[in-house]
Amino acid sequence: MMRMSAAIGAVALCSLAAPVAQSDAPVTFDVVVEHSDGSFVDGLTRRDFIVTIDDRDVVVEACDLDTAPVSVVVMFDITSSSPWPGLKPDYQSINDLLLAQFRATDRVRIASFGQRITMSPEFTTDRTVARRFLKDVLAPPAVERSGPSPIWDAVDAAITTLEPEQGRRAVILITDGKATGNHKDRSDVEHRAAVLGIPVSTIAVGPGAFPVKQTGDETAVVRPGLALEHLAATTGGLAVVMPHGNALPSPMTTVALALRQTYKLSVKTELTPNRSYSVKIRSGDSSHRVRTRAWVRTR
């Protein structure tokens, strides 16, 4: 009887001391590297990158320029305060130029938000279909453009749409950055996009700063674009500004080009499943600016 009790106790002790299961599956990161002037750096290899996960350097096993097609949700802020030129009948051509930035193999889905979030029925590689979706989504009743601007809810909806998609995924958000009436918190949406590996690039439209009257004679200057920059930086996207009144899609060209200038890094390290880890990726050249997601989580 004493032997049996000792055996049971030993089994219980072993169970308590069992190591936490860890995943040693390769972890991949999409990385965009820029020169100080904003142009993209090409020709890099795995030896040019330093990857740190939770303050521990890990070995980069593979590095390739990722030319695979991308599934993209292009999300437009159609509230009355967000002056995207393509909302005006005289500037419809800008929307055709926007679609022309994508490759024939890229899958595009169009979405917008005002009083409600509207999503085109499906992803498509057919530019004629995408043009029709774009026209429909950007032509809401006038009442839809009044009211709050739930930017973070809209981004979260785009992430939900992309989550089951295979391969590379991305969100492009076009907005003035004045977020109101949200149910989702920006930090939660950022974290979700980062751990799923879905970069959110932002195109800020309208004036970059505006005054807000305070009590007495004081006036505060508000820069809504700062939140957009933080969203892009955390998820590995780009944050660009469309000059006020500019009817050319040059910022969109910059974002679309980044999708074609992405390195895919593969690292192998033991990570506890379903836990988030902070990530930092640097280039061996300190003058380079590296864009990638700030968090990773294994399943």
C-alpha cells in the first residue's frame, strides 16, 4: 500500500512539473525596408536582419522577396469630414487609377464606413468588377455620411474579413483619422492585426492638424494622423499623407509598391502557443528603416 501511494505521489509530482508545451514551427514576418529618403532597399539577405523576440535574438533561417499575390481590403472613410477626392463625381478617374496600382493577381475587396460599415460582396481580381464595387461602395445616401466616424471598428471589420483568407493579407485605410463613436479600442485592434500578420497601411487625407477651442483663450492643436501612424507602425504597414487637394494617387502608389517590395523572413524558435510575444526587427545598416509587426503569437 505504501509503494502504491508513493507511486501515485510520484505521478502527481511529474504531472505538476511537466513542461509547458512549446511550438517550434517556423514563424514568418513580412518586412519592408526603406532608405532614409523613403525608397525601398532591395538585395538584402537573411544575414542583414536582426530579429529579437521578447528581448532574445533569434536566428533568421530564410529571407526571400515575397512576390506572392495579396488579398487586400481597401477601406474608405466616407464621413463628411473625410475629403477623399474620389467621392466627387468630377474625380471618379482617381478611383480607376487607384485600382490600377494592384497587380492582376491581387485580390481586392472594397469597403467603406460612415453610419455603418459597407463591404463589397467578395474579393476579386477582375478590375471591371472591382470598379463596379468601388462605385457602389462610394455612393452612399447623404445621410450615411453624417454622424460618428468609427475608424477602429471599421479596421476590425476588415481584419475579420481577411482572417480566414490564405496567403498574404493587408488592409489599406483611407481616412482623415478623426475617430469617434467606436466600440473597439485602437490598441486592441492594432494588437489583433499584428498577431495575425495583417499590416494596416494608412493614407491620411485632409488637413494634418486642426485647432480645437479650449476653455478661456486657449486653443489646442490636434493631429489625428498620429493615431494612424501608430496603427501602421504596430502592424507593419506604411503611413502616408495625401496632400490636401491633391487629386493624384501618389500615396496609394507608395503603399501598393510596398506590397511588392516585402521581404519574408522565417525564424525558428520555441514559443509557448497562444501567447503574444513582442517583436523587433532591425537591419544591420542603422540608416535603414524597417517596418514589420510588433507582436507575434503562435497557435
